[in-house]
Amino acid sequence: MGRVVVLGSLNQDLHLHVERHPRTGETVMASDLERRSGGKGGNQAVAAARAGAATALVGAVGDDAAGREYVERLTAFGVDVAGVRTVEGVSTGTAVVCNDADGDNLILVSPGANHRVTADDLAPLDELAPGDVLLAQLELPLDVVAEGVRRAAARGARVVLNLAPYADLDAGVLALCDPVVVNEHEGAQLAAAGLEAPSLLVTLGAEGSRWGGVEVAGTRVDDVVDTTGAGDSYCGVLAAHLARGATRREAVEAASTAAALTVRHEGAQPGLPDGSAG
């Protein structure tokens, strides 16, 4: 069984609840502020670890309380944090997440330490081997992500790239990924840019997922609480199952189930294994 190494972001999430999202120039009263852990890298690493994969994370936090607490949290979930660097004089990445009464979210991100990740931080990827999976997203500097993809592919590892938040990447980088994971909006942006991914997995929300000739129906969820992190749970569980040798269909089915479970609780990540909120 291979390992999952996540190259990605770590954010402290500041959550607010509103009846509806404000329009431009409008002020809307919100709930009390709630602090949680997020960032696509952290969310996906926790999901992969909870799915049973030996999981490591490569990224950065600031030299603040939020960063220290996040590293402790990842360790509690069994994630190897040796590749997480503390950047002095910089804050940990921060996301402001605003959820409305329907469970839909609006997110603003200040990258902080995430944008201080450099190619020098990629040394752990040189230990990847065939059977391992690199899972990456685009909340780190794009040149660093591209270099990470190339290094992992050169080592014979499988690369799963979540093309979110969307950005144009070199076609040669996309060709190294199996698969590139996009939602419908990101898929449309990819096509509009004239780019193609030979291995493309499209998530369709409640309608399911499509990966080449494999189509999997979605899981209906009537009690949606919070959609934050559902896509990250999907990617983390997908990578975990691919690392254990699952077929495309098996991996997608497991990922779809995980995403459906995620929208039933608040926040992108569950409580700590000891039952505390974290």
C-alpha cells in the first residue's frame, strides 16, 4: 500500500453564519465568530489519514498560535508533519468563511505562510516511489506546485491534482496528473483556456462524478449543514484509495460517500479523534 503525500495549504478558518450573503455595498449582521482549521492541504491530508492512508503533508505555517495548534491537530490525526515549515514573522494562512441559511458558502483567503512555500520545501517529494500518491491543489505558489508535480512524476508516483482554486497550468504539467480533479465551473474554465487534461475527473455535486468512462451517481443529502470542505474530503479519500490500489470506480465511489458525509457537519474538518472540537 502506497503513501499519500499532500502538497498544500494550511489555514485557520474564521466562520460566520448569515441568513444570506450580502450584495455589493450592503452590510449584513452575522453570528458570533467561530475558529476552525482549514486550507485545502490540511483538509485533504486529514481526509486521507482518516481513510486509512499513511499520510504526510508538505507546506508551511506562521510562527503564531494558530500555526502551532494546527501542527498539533494534524499530528493527532496521524499526519506526518515533518515537511511543514514554520515561517518566522509571517502569519498562518487565514480564510474567512461565510455560510448562509442554505449551507452555501463564500470564502476569502489571505495566504500568509502558504505563499512562502518554495521549491526548497519539496525535498520530501524526492522520497516518493511507485505506488505512492502526491495530492496537490493550487493554494500554494503555482511554480512550486508545478515543480512538485514534475518531481513526483519523475519518481514514478501517481499525481492527483485538484485544479482549485482554478488557474492555468502548463499543459505538460496537466499531462503528468492522473487524474486532474475539477468541478463543473473549473472544468469550464479549463476548456475556455484551451487546455486539456488527458486524465480528467469532473465532480458534479449531487449529480455524481465522471472520470473518463467511469460515471458514479451522487449521494443525495437532505440534511446539508455546511458545504465547506466537501471537495477536499472527496480528493483526500480519492487519493487514499488510489494509494491502496483501488480501481477508478472504487476510488470515486468512496470519495463521493466521503463528500456527502462532510456536508452533514460544520466546518471543513471533523472534531479531533479524542472527541474534542480541536
